[in-house]
Amino acid sequence: MTLRSLSNLDFARLGADAVAYLRPVVMNGALAFSIHAADGTPIGAAPNADLAAAAIRQHDMEPMLVH
């Protein structure tokens, strides 16, 4: 099987238990970072990217940045 043959759902599940992503958002007028599971489910937020990445690593996952 190649990556090109994966469905969107299969691709979203790839590494679902090992990866979480963070993306910049504006919350209450200030820059913050939302934390999402690999499938897009929101699982948290942090005031900056370093804290978001630390929270992700605390749960034995690897942070990925989405811009």
C-alpha cells in the first residue's frame, strides 16, 4: 500500500496515537495555540507554542505545527 492509496480517513488515522498538532489561533484577542489529535479533535490549548509542545510531549506524543 502506498500513501497515495490511503483515504482521507486512513491518512488522518496514521500516527493518531503518536502525533498531536498545534496551530496558532486568536483567543480573547491574544495569540494562543490550539492542540488537536491527529484526526482533528481539539484536545487542549496553551498560551504559547512552547507550552503546547510540552503538554503534547508529556502525553508521549510528538508535536507537529500546522500553519
